Amino acid sequence: MICFNRPPYVGNELEYITDAVNRREICGDGQYTKKCSRWFEERTGAAKVLLTTSCTHATEMAALLADIHPGDEVIMPSYTFVSTANAFVLQGGVPVFVDIRPDTMNLDETKIEAAVTEKTKAIVPVHYAGVACEMDTILDIARRHGLYVIEDAAQGVLSAYKGRALGSIGDYGCYSFHETKNYSMGEGGALLIREEDSVLQAEIIREKGTNRSQFYRGQIDKYTWMDRGSSYLPSEINAAYLWGQLNAAETILEDRMRSWNRYYEGLLPLQEQGKIELPVIPEGCSHNAHMFYIKAADLEERTALIAFLRTREVQAVFHYIPLHTAPAGKRFGRFHGEDRYTTRESERLLRLPLYYGLLPEEADQVVRAVQAFYAGRTL
Ligand SMILES: *Cc1c(COP(=O)(O)O)cnc(C)c1O
């Protein structure tokens, strides 16, 4: 069976973990955490990048930094992971779901402004499959209405929009290093902070509401409770694993890109015959080959295709159930405007196996299996 995902492992992770353990530096904010933070700060231009225990937690931090209060509205797509909404709901925020674009599965930037009310506090673009949302338009709307922009860039590590790293464009950006993402630390994430002036508050929120980070830097002589907060810092053991991955960042990216391009070229004839649709990368976006998806005609065809691929030893999977149709989505949020594409496109989308180390012959086997399914359909 060609499985859908395999956690990335390049081979040097254990060496760094062993080093952290040997030095008895295993709690948070040691040498490996600092190395990873600096690595991302250099590559993204963010004023600060704080490693966190997950992308979910990075988004919770962003909700606290944006000072979300009960009743505040947050505009986001419904086609996303639960954490995008949950982080704000925990503060009493109300997710206002807006339809997506069918080409990228991202928030439709032309539908956002109509959803803005006097209660709107933030816009949360989700860069699906590591392909950027239309950020210029989103930033312009946010500026005119005085809204925060919090990027869910869980899938967008090392992707860019007009040359700017995803996650570093809005006020805050959130990365995931879960084992299903391009770079992993088991469970983990990062909060990117664009402006220097909110770094101190972010450090306090991450350190249980205390100014311990300043204390460790020798800037104050005792630390104390300053604000709301929780424990959002990962252990050095996890950070050491991530550091191993970052040392091989280009290798991982190129490997994934080779598989992505092989799928694209292999499946292009089926798109030209009008049988499936392939991902669209808009002008100005550079992506990270986080995901390769195809779109079948409808839910019924997708279900048949998943079953067929299984008989050919290929594990393909569908993705998000739109949040506005989920029990909690109905309870805590609402959909603004018409659901023209969110449900319809989510029912057609199918993700193919893609991970670091997928072999070219395995990608070819997947392509042949998809071709065989559609050859059979026309008979
Ligand atoms: C993976 C993912 C998350 C959650 O990441 P964790 O690190 O597991 O908390 C959030 N949003 C999106 C879009 C994701 O893909």
C-alpha cells in the first residue's frame, strides 16, 4: 500500500536530540528552540518567531494578542481545520464563514468586505495546500476597517506571496510542525509576529502570563505574573527534531516538489480531457508542494475513486468537512452569504499520497491507478 502520509525523517534528528539530552537541556527555550526561531526569522523577515506546542496553540496566542472578546466576529473560510475557528471560540469569538474560491480552495477575497460588521475584529486567511490567499486585497480590507489579519499558514511553511513568506504578511502568522506537515517536530508550531511592538506581550502569553523571557535575558531581576497566558512553549527534545529537519529544508522541499510535478504532468491529460481538475497556483504565488489534490466530478465519483485506488494499493483521502455544517460550527459560528463552492468543492476534492521520500515509481503507480479508473468510466 502506498500510504497517504509518512512523517518526515531525514536522519540527523536523533543526533540533535541526544545532544540536548546529554547537556541536560530538555525544557523549553534552549539552544535548539533559539536556532529554529532565528532560522525562521531570517527567512521570513518576521520581527519574532516563537516556537509553540502546536499551530492550534499559536492561533490561540494570536486570538489573545488580538484581544478577542465575547461577541467579536472573526472572518474565515469554513473549509479549514477546526483549530482555525476553535482558537477564537475559546475567547467567545464568533467565526463568520465566507465562501471559498473554487480554484485555490482559499477564502474568496471578493466576499470578505460584505461580511464585515461593527463587531468584526479579524480576518483569518488559511493558505490551503501552501498556496497563498490574495493577501493584497485582504490587507487592504483590513486596513480600511481596522481589523487584524491572522494567517493560518499551518500548511504554508516556505511558501510565498509576491516574494513574501506566508505567515509574515499579516499581523500574526501560525505554522504547524505536526507530523503531517512539510517539516515536523512531532507536535509543534510557531507564531510569527510581524511588528516588534507586540513581541513582549506574546512572550508573556507564551510563558504562563509571566515575564520570564525577559528575566532569562537578564533584562529584569525577578519575574512575575503580568497578563493572561498559558504554557505554549515546546520542549527542547521536540525543537531538536525540528532543527534536524530545517537543516535539510531544501532537500525536503525539492523532494516534495518533484513528486508534485510528477503528479501534475502525469495527470494533465485527464484534465485536458475534462475528467478531473488539478490544483491552480495563481500568478505571484510560490508554493511548497504541501499537498497534491485532484477534483472528481462529484461526491459519488470521488467515493468510487477512493475505493478503486484502494484496490490498487493507493491510500487517497478526502479533506475537511466544512465547519459550518459541523455541530460546533452551527453552535458557535455562522455562514455569511451563499455557500456556492465550500460544500460542493470540498466534496469533489481528493488528496493523493505525498510525503518526503515518496519514490518516483510510487507516484507513477498512483497516476496509473487514477488513469485506470477514468479509462474504466468511459467504457
Ligand atoms: C494542521 C493544521 C492546523 C493545526 O495544526 P496543529 O499543529 O496540529 O495544531 C491548523 N490549521 C490548518 C489549516 C492545518 O492544516
